[in-house]
Amino acid sequence: MSDRATPSARSDYPIFYSLESRWADNDIYGHINNVAYYAYFDSVVNRFLIEEGGLQPGLDAVVGYVVQSSASYFSPISYPTHNHV
């Protein structure tokens, strides 16, 4: 019996944003480095807050934070690719 998580269905998530990977996101093994995924998360959360929540960075008195996140890796991606997160 495995404790490995199983992927959620894409239909479980109502919003997706396209991101382009960068050469610098690859690691020595030829796939996107784990730390780059967290930069993607940060970009997506802020884009959501701006586009869906009306956040105006630098102008608003409120700030959005990602206070907890985690990732389960099911298959590698590598540059060049377009990612939908």
C-alpha cells in the first residue's frame, strides 16, 4: 500500500493561468527545479488577487499573502514548455 498522493482532477479547479517556463527554471537534471514551482504559485496567487480580487499592489492598504502551500509532484516538466496552473 502506498502513501503517495493521487492527482486531483483538473475539473476540481475552476481557474487556470498559463505560465511560460524559463531556461533558468531548469535544474541540472533537465526538469523544472522545485523552488521554481513556488515562484509559479506566487505569480498565480498575485495574478488572481489582481484580476479577480481587484488588488492594486503598491496602492492598496491590504496585502495578499500565501501563508501555507505544498506540492505533490506527479510528473516532471522542463523548459521549454507552457504550463497551466
